[in-house]
Amino acid sequence: MASGMKSLPDYLRPGLDLVFVGINPGMSSLDAGRYFFNPRNRFWSAFNAAGLTAEPLSPDKDFKALVYGIGFTDLAKRATRQMSELRAADFKEGAKVLRSKLLEHQPLAVCFNGLTGYKKYLLYTGGDHRSVQLGKQTQSIGDSCVYVIPSTSPANAAVNLERIVDGMTDLKGLVRSLKKSGSDE
């Protein structure tokens, strides 16, 4: 257990293919020190079903994603029981810091876990947040392509696992395409 931790560490470095951006850590993730730790969160089920890495990963092996060129961070770093506990100041500061991190590391693609997080990011970074939809976005972050999957949170129970897997599978294809076009240059 990671008691005393105030937030989850970023799994970021230059040269990543993909960075997943959560809204903020839940308390169970903070206590465990692992991304998407809540067993009701469908992130790892969808991630593995889409085959984003050569081996199945789980919260206790989240750090191994870096070996496969995949990183993790959050829009707001303050852990809460529910997203509704976040304040506008959490999003405002988080968006500024997140943008800086992503511009510094320049992954090929950035994937927001849910429309809410991406809309909040755009709201506080001056982007057009009114008409975003799931999938590949028209706006980028520096040279990084942006993609949005349905939220994997248990609070988003209206969206089934199959739809989340479809989003991650499309994301996998996008990353492959970006890698291929980058190697052709």
C-alpha cells in the first residue's frame, strides 16, 4: 500500500507512443499506488481485450506499460472518492500542468479516458470544448494526436464494455498508423 502518497506518480518519458489521461485518481487507486485500481473500473479489461500490449496487464503491473511505450497521468492529480468532489481550481491548474507535461514529452497520441476530462482540459487551455465527441479529435496537443474513449469508470455504466473495447481497438490502429507514418519520414 502506498499510504502517505498524495497522488499517483506520472508514468511519462520522451518517446512514448501513447499516454492515457484519467480525470483524477480514485481513493482506491491512491491507496494502492496504481492506475485504475478499482476492480469495477473497466479500463484493464478493455485495454487487454484490445491487445494494446503483448501481455495482459493489470493495476499491479501498470508500470510495465512503459516497456510497451504507454504512459499514464491524470488531468487533476487530487484523489477523490467521486469526480464531483473536484473543484474548478483542480481542473484549471491540472489542465495547465498536463499541457506542459504533454508538450514536454510529445507522445505520438494522447488518449483521454472520457469526454468529461477532455472537455475540462479544453475549457482551461483555450480549446473549443463545445462539440467534442468520442474518437480522434481535430485538435492536437503540440504534435500529439488526441483521441477520446468512453469513460471506463463504473459511474459510466450506461456504456458497455464492448463499446470501450471498440474505442481502444480503434486507438490501437491510430497509434500503429502514427508510428508507420513517423517511420516513413
